[in-house]
Amino acid sequence: PQVLFVGTMDYWPNSQGAILLCRDIWPSVIARYPRSRLWIVGRNPPPEVRDLACDSVTVTGTVPDVAEFYRRADLV
């Protein structure tokens, strides 16, 4: 599954949501569905969000068009 998290990452609630998702929920998802991918898309990700990137998590920062990410996502 392709999971998409979209938001302006320099807005504290969005960055904290991405951090909590990766630290508290994503490990359980990967344990059950090891081929899952999480895409964190949004401008100005602070260092603590950029540091979430790993084999199963991609942090993009600003993208020209988020529509392509929505089309590929199985869950938003």
C-alpha cells in the first residue's frame, strides 16, 4: 500500500502528526505490510520531519503538483 500524508510541514500540528504517525503507528503497519510506503508531502519540512525518511518513508518537501501523489495513494 501507498500511504500519503499531505500538509504544510512548517505548521506545527502537521509536522507533529507526521512525527507521531512515523514513530507510533508506522512500525505496526510495516510489521503487517512490509512493502508499504509512506509519502510525507508538504513544503518546509523541519529537520525532525526530514529525519523520518528511511526505506519505507519518503519526505518530499515542496512538489510542483500534489495531484500525482493523490493518484498513486491507496490511503490518504
